Amino acid sequence: MTIKTIIAAIALEHGEHQVARRAIRLAADNGAKLVLAHAIESLPESDPDLPSPVNQEAIANVLSAEAIASLKQMAESAAVQTKIEVECGKADQLIERLIRHHAADLLVIGPGKPQNLREKIFGSTADRVVRTGLCPIVIVKRAIDEPYRRVIAAIDFSPMSFAAAQTAVQIAPSAKLELIHALEIPLTFEQAMLKIGTSQAEIDQYRQAKAQAAYVELRSVRADLAMVGKIRVVRGDPATALVRLARSGKTDLVALGVQGKNAISKMVLGSVARRVLAGASCDVLLAWEASLRVKADR
């Protein structure tokens, strides 16, 4: 995978300068074209029962000019090809259209915060964009200008987790990458083993065998990625383990694989990816298997 075009979705009202800085850094590191995008959602919707605002088109022009000026200021220091896109309308719809139009290889966006009842129910812009699954997404949670130096990729041996690790290698080639597999034996399964007479020693032996098998598979993944890095098997619930690592202060980026549109909807209900997004204090990368992504013709 080669990253040629990056879309950065900037919510100016939230002061998301860190999103622009991270996108500029990633574009420079990959020699990619950068599109800085902003949607003006503050214009009131037309209502036939209410008087229309005075000269709404003029108001939109003023807001657009201010947004363009702000984005140009952010791009002044960028030593990369940069394009500015500002439109009136829903942010997630603009982002989706730009990803398709530019055949974007990466989206950089802030985590977003629900601003009203609708967003609390249906999710913020970041939530809605994530559910489209059009390209890998970096959710920026920290204002740090340096390149990613310490990255962990969660590996569950699915094609999606391999895609996430591949993307992490691409966007952070100089980082120390560690492949992590969370080994969880459900409590109900362990209790069932005890009920049929399995000794604790046998359960421990089973757990150790699972861990050894995981290490073998992690070595295979590392070889397939042609990377030099550590591998680790951690015990327990994957989301809890990953959030702990993501909040340790020793990780700059956590990479996760997501299964696709059907599975993405589960994130709203609290999947591993959703819990990591909510709990991580570092940036989060979400990636899909390449065959699942919708790409426009270049």
C-alpha cells in the first residue's frame, strides 16, 4: 500500500489544529498530497414557517472565506502539495465525497464530541465517517508534532488486523512497532472445564499452549510484514489490555483492524475498537481489509 493522498477533516470550531499538524506530518513523511477539508454546518435549515435569515448566501460566503483563510494559515508550514476544500453541509457527507473523489488512502480526523441530542444518538462526525469504512482512518487524540515513534498493532490473526499492521508500517516507517495479541479464555469456558473435572494444572497447560501457538503465529505475521519489531501475547480482555497499553504513556499510536460495514455498526454497541477509541489517550488507527474498501478510480 502506498499513501498518495491524505484527507484531513478539520473542525475549526473545536480548535483541531493538532489534526492538521498530524496530517501535514504524515503527508510529508509519505510524500503524499494533502487535502484540508472543512464543512460549514452552522447555517440554519430552511423552514417555511419561519422567516429566512437575511441574505443567507452572503452569510455563507463570509463563513467560507473565514474557513478558507484559517485552513490556508494551517497549511503555510506544510512542505507538501496542499488543497483546501470548504463546503456548506454535513461534514460526514463532504468527507465521504472527498475520499471517493480523490481516491484517498488515509483520513485524518479528530475524535469529535456530540454537540446535540442528534449526535448523542447517531454519533459524532467521526463516528459516522468510521462506519463508512472507505479508507484507513487516523483519529488524532494528542497534540504532538513529532513522528510516531512507538506503535502497537493489535493482531487477532484476521485479514483486517494484518491490514491495520500494514498501514501502521506504512505511515510510521521509522517507529518501533510491536505486535500484540490478547489471549482471552472466557470465564464461562474455564468454569465448564472445571465442572467436567479438568484440573487447574491442565487448564494452565492449555492456556500456555494457546500462548505458544499465538507466538508462532505472531512470528509468521512479523515475517509477512517484513518488519523488525517485538511481539507480545497479553492475557485478558482485548479492549481492556489495549486501553491499558494506549494509556501507558509509552505508545503514540494503536492500530486496529475492523471487519467491514456489518461489523462496524457493532462499534456503537461497544466493540473492542469502540472501547479503545473511547479510552485511549494516544492516536488510534483503524484499517479495513483492502478488498473491503471502496476506492474510486484514480
